Amino acid sequence: NSTAMNPQIGTIFGKNKDANLGWFVGFDNSYTQFDSRDVHLSGLNAGLIINHNLTIGFSASGWTNRNSMYYCNVTDTVGAYLEGGFGRLLLEYTLNPASVLHFTFPLMIGAGGASYVTDIDEWEWEDGEWETFHKTLDNDVFFSVEPGIRAEINIFKFMRFSAGFSYRGVTGLEMVNTSSDMMNHFSATAGLK
């Protein structure tokens, strides 16, 4: 029975046709903290959905509230903004995807990068013109793992809304005057897929 093997996906507005392989693009917004500072992450996800249950893709995100990420004690004399983001493999299992409301279990594994960038304008003569730039005081690349759980609602056959929680673990972060575990924290995320 093909219906038993490929159940109809229930949605709020209409029905979906049977499919064994699909694709998705998703947008996420998350709230988290780095060392007790509020952080807003915006992200983009894309990949393949196999048999409605297994997702394999890529997740990219970065923190977007730069003004809240100013650290005045990066060096003895200079403060800087912490800038950066994550690029990770996305693996996700969806439990009972045919239901209008169901749960997913995402796991993001990969790398992140961060830089301390000054707010002081530096000038440099290049190609017959003065150009301004901001000096990078320190930067690093690190490893990140983030498992989570989300509730997902099938709004249309082509659109899902999700919300949930995850915990981000970071290793290998080594920057001046920075705790190596500053990014280890829970995140609350909402998004559209």
C-alpha cells in the first residue's frame, strides 16, 4: 500500500502529494547569550528532505546585534566589537511528519568564526585614494555542536513554522581576554522552512 509507505502530509491549508525526496530553504531567528550578553542570531538553512523524516543540509548564521557586542577590555587600551557566525552541517529527524503539528530533532555540527574589530577608523593610501578600515585585534575559528528540539506546524504543503530550543557547545575558542566557553549556552529559535 503506497499510502502506508508514503503518508499524506497534513497541513492547515491543503494536502501534499507523496514524495520521497524534497528540498527546503529555511530562515531562523534565535535568541541566546554569550557571557550574559543578549545575542540575536539570524540564519539560513538549506538542504534535502528524504522520506519526509530525514533532513541533510547546511546551516549558516551570524549574530546581528553588533552594537550590543562591544567589549571595552579587549586590550589594555582598545575596545572592540565581537563579530562572527557559524557554518555547520544540519542533520534533522522529523517525528510523525504527516501530522499538522509534529516534532523535529535538529543537530548542527561544524565551525564558527569570531573577530574583535575596533570602532576606530584606520586610514590607508591605496590606488591613489585614502581608504578607511577597522582594525582586527584578534580572531579565531572554533568547533561547534548544537543539538535541539522543535515543534513544527505544516502551514501549507510548501511552508512550515517551527519553534524550539537547542544547546550550543563550542570548543577551541581562543581569543584575547575571552572565556573559552563564552558561547556555550541555550538558544530559543523560531523560523520558517
